[in-house]
Amino acid sequence: MIPNSVEDEKMTLDELLEQFDELLDGGIKIPGKKTLVDVEKLRAVVDEIRLNIPAEIKQAKGIVADRADIITNAKREADGIIRNAEERAKAMVAQEEIVKLSQAKAAEIIAGAQTKSREMRKAAQDFVDDIMRRADEGLTANLGEVRKTRAALKQQIPTAKEQ
């Protein structure tokens, strides 16, 4: 189903490529593996694809910014945990046995906080890397499809000599 105007609603690149395929499939078949298509509709879809590519790149940049926020928040939380652990260690004063126990506990808390901080940073980086990988794969696949379709379209348009 192809709307009268490609701008009737905001579409994703996948939807626009699907529309592009529908235009090619719906064209009039002529001998020699050629198809006549409505050039205006095809151009409208290509123009809309061109307009959507920057939006998807902007979305990928937003994901990168979110990654930085996640890492910053994880570092801030880890620093807070470490600061709290250090403050608790300093606050513990008493007999020699209590001081030794508190120092050991503080070291354990700091080590745990540093471990948790590393794990949180790693998890955040892995999460963002996965999102970026999927966005990269999606954009690469979409770009490949656009290039294939353009190449196929160029092969289907008769040159002045053939007419």
C-alpha cells in the first residue's frame, strides 16, 4: 500500500525501502527484464529516504551521548560508594581491635566498590557497544539495500540510444 504522498507520515528507512520495492514490483513488466515505474513516486520515496538518513544518524549520535551519560553516572555512583566507604572507615575510632577491624572492613568495601564500579562500567560499555553495533548493522544494511536498488533502477532505465 503506497500513500499518495510520502510525507503523509514519518516513516522509517525500512518502511521507505519497502515502499520502493512495492513501486518496483507494481511497475509494468516489459520484455527484457525491464519494468516501467512511476518515476515521480519513485523520486518521492528516494527523497524521503535521503531525509530520513540524517535522522537515523542523529539517533545513533544520541545513543553515543547516552553511553557517555551511563558511564558518567556509573563513575559518579562508584565514586560516591568509595567516598562513603572511606568516610565510614575514618569515622570508626575506638580500641585497637575495633580500628583494625574497621580498616579491614573499609578495604573490603573499597575493593568491592571498585569491583562493582568496573563491572558497572563494563556492563554500560557492553550495552552501549551492542546498541551501536546493532545501529551500525541496521544502517549498513539499509545503505546496502539503497545502493542495490539504485543500481537495479539504473539498469532498468533505458538509455537514449535504446529508445
